[in-house]
Amino acid sequence: MTASTIYATDFNAAPLTIARRRNYPRKNSHFAHADAFALGQIDRVFDAAFVGFWWSHMLLGDTARFLRGLSNRLRSGSTIAILDNRYVEGSNYPIVRVDSEGNTYQRRSLPDGSEYDVLKNFPTVGELHAAVTPYGVNSDITELDYYWLLTFNTR
Ligand SMILES: C[S@@+](CC[C@H](N)C(=O)[O-])C[C@H]1O[C@@H](n2cnc3c(N)ncnc32)[C@H](O)[C@@H]1O
């Protein structure tokens, strides 16, 4: 699958700046600020979506409203592809905390030595299928060594 035009979003300015600095020879990429939970503010409808390394940073209780908002921006039958990390011992930061809802957290440090617990969930294949079933059909999950890839079509 290839895209004739790409509309890429993030909530924060820094990743958008990094993305904009890259070279896009086809000049078909547009970058914009957007809250993943308020995609209704984007006044456009799309026919495919790619979600990169965002799922793991959502609270388990937020995945449904994210998928609902994303599906509402897409035509029926659109393909959604979601890519994120698998938990691989020794490759990931260890999980240091599990909250009462089952969300898992990694402790990460910045160059200045400050430390933060960062939300990072590692869903099972069954949890992913269950999460997307209300919003899509044909869900398929590929488990790579370090990543999982979920694809499905909007209803
Ligand atoms: C692990 S990074 C992935 C960045 C990029 N998608 C990539 O694959 O390289 C997670 C991103 O989620 C963004 N983010 C956090 N909260 C968000 C929100 N409510 N809406 C949209 N993006 C958000 C962060 O700014 C960060 O860039």
C-alpha cells in the first residue's frame, strides 16, 4: 500500500519538528498538531491510517475512545495499521510498576539524571483483537521479534 498524500500528527512540537526536518522528495506530507483523543478537530476524512508507537503509551481505559475517534475520521473499509513494541527481556526498560487498572510503567532517565515512570503497555494478541473488534473487521496481528503489527479495516 502506498499513500498519495500523508497527513501526520503529534501532540507535541518537538517530534513534529524532527519529522518536518526529514527529506520528502514527493512533497506530499503535511504535519500538524493534534490530540489523538480529539481527532474530530481535523476537518478531513481519510482512507487509511498508520499509528506508530502510540498504542503502548495509552492507558488501557483510553484505547476505545481513541479507536472511536480515529474510526470517525476514516471512510468505511479503510485500512488501519498500528505498530508498537513487544516486551523483550533485556531490550526494553524493565517494568517497575503496575497500577490498579493493569497499566505498566517503565522508569526512564534523562541526561540531567532526572527519572520518570513512563506508561508503556505491552498488550497480548488477544487483548488487541478484543480492543479493535467493536471498530473493525479482518483484524490481523503479526508478531515480529521486537514489534507487533495490527491491521484491520474500519466498519
Ligand atoms: C513513542 S513516541 C512515537 C513518535 C512517533 N509516532 C514515532 O513513531 O516515531 C509517542 C508520541 O506520542 C505523542 N503524544 C503524547 N500524547 C499525545 C496525544 N494526546 N495525542 C497525540 N500524540 C501524543 C508524543 O508527543 C510522542 O511523540
